[in-house]
Amino acid sequence: MLTEILATPMDERRPNDLLPPRHVRADYPFLSESWLAQKRVTGGGIPYLKPSPKRVLYRRRSIEEFLNEREYLNTSQAAA
């Protein structure tokens, strides 16, 4: 699934694109809107922008950096 997303040509996926949670969900189906909302409250999630009280945006670059930081070769790496 991630391979399909990353196979999209870069001219269609600009690193500085700003995505609302529903578009994050559309582009990265394994990141649910509820998980994103929970992490905004509890911390430990993807950095986000809040340009107004009711609007949340994520930079595509931040999403991809977040995912790349959590890439492991085996389960013992995740515990380290």
C-alpha cells in the first residue's frame, strides 16, 4: 500500500502540499482521521498547522518524514 502511494509521480505529490485530515486519509489510507485527531490531543503524532480554530492542515512533507522515521527492518528495532 505504501509502495503504491510512493510510486505516484512527485509532480503530483508536492512536499509542501497542505492536506486536511480527510485528504490525508485519502492519500494515506492507513492513517485514519480519528487517529490523527487523537494524536493532536495526546501528542506523538504528525506535526500540523492550525490556521483557524476549526481548520487543521498537514504538510505532505511532515507526513512522509513521520512515516520514514518509523520504518523498521525487524521488531527489535521498534523497541529501541
